[in-house]
Amino acid sequence: GESVGLHLPTLSVQEGDNSIINCAYSNSASDYFIWYKQESGKGPQFIIDIRSNMDKRQGQRVTVLLNKTVKHLSLQIAATQPGDSAVYFCAEPSGTYKYIFGTGTRLKVLA
Amino acid sequence: GAGVSQTPSNKVTEKGKYVELRCDPISGHTALYWYRQSLGQGPEFLIYFQGTGAADDSGLPNDRFFAVRPEGSVSTLKIQRTERGDSAMYLCASSAGQGAYEQYFGPGTRLTVT
């Protein structure tokens, strides 16, 4: 399939290991954040969200951590699988409906 | 259930031509968004519809770009006098309503202007 991006920051992880993808956001007033996964040739897919009144939220194999002090988000993927290979974007709202997306991180899972 | 669909999946056109990109949102979703994604970048907002009206078109790069949603469902993004710089992935998303709701994205249309 077509590559989403050729010069993205890349994280290479051994299958079965945990992955941590980081994101810095710009607006200290942002109250909601989303992580999206984008596989090659596909649109972004929602993974998990978090509101600013939380510092941690867990989903299935994924955890998002929010550090408002330094305006930092991280996405942790437990027991990374080959199907996790994709580009991951964090997004923060701009106003009440627009989202601003980060540049993305490519996750490569090594067999 | 059916997700957001976009047609065509790929479009190759010559510089100066007119193109239309179509988006079918999830049934019942009142909010519809168009984004553009260049290689190596995150999606960039173009326009937002709430129902039939364009509530915010501030992301459209210039007046060659226009979008409509006449019946509050299907939307068409129209690009006149295409330029090579218009080449990108055009993504459509829909959500159940205004606000910090999850946006569901379609697979995108890859536009290439030669």
C-alpha cells in the first residue's frame, strides 16, 4: 500500500515489546485529545481519547498518559503486534470542532 | 455498519482540470469535515459542515476550492483549475455532532495532478 509519510519520526519495536509514542501539544487550554492510527493507504482510525481532567486512560492494550504541566501526551501499546505497524497521530481540538494533528510517528514492529 | 466512504479512491488529473471528490458520511451524522493530508504530515482542516451549511471554511486554501452538502448528507469537494500543489490525500470525516466528538474518517481520495 501507499506510504502515509516517508520522513516521519520512526519507532522500531520488537514484536511483543511495549511501545511508547510521544506527542507535544501546543494549546494549554485544550481539554480533549485523541490518538489516531493510520495504516498505509487508509484514513485515520480512532484509538483512544482523554479529557484534560484525567492524567491516564486505559483501553485494550493501549494507555494514554497526559502531562498538562509540560503539554505532553504519550500512547503506550502493550505487547506490540505486527498489526500495530502504522503511523500514529495525536490530535487536539482547535475551537469546538476542528482538530489539529501532530506530524505523526511511524511505528515499525519487527518480527 | 457502514463507515465513511469516499470516491474515487484515486484520481489522476492534468493541471488546469476540474475535479470533484465525493464523501458519504455515516448515516445520521450531522457534522462532516474535509481534511487534506500531504505526504509525511498530519491531516489539515479544510472545511466543516453542520447539516447543509458550511459552518467554517477557513481552511480552504483559496477560491479554487469549494465544497457543498446540499441535503445534509453526501458532500462534494470541488477543485477548479487544479495545480500540481493540490496533489495530496483528501480525507473526509463525520461525527454525531458538534463538539469534542470522535471523528470517523473515510479511506481518503488520493489526488495526483500531473
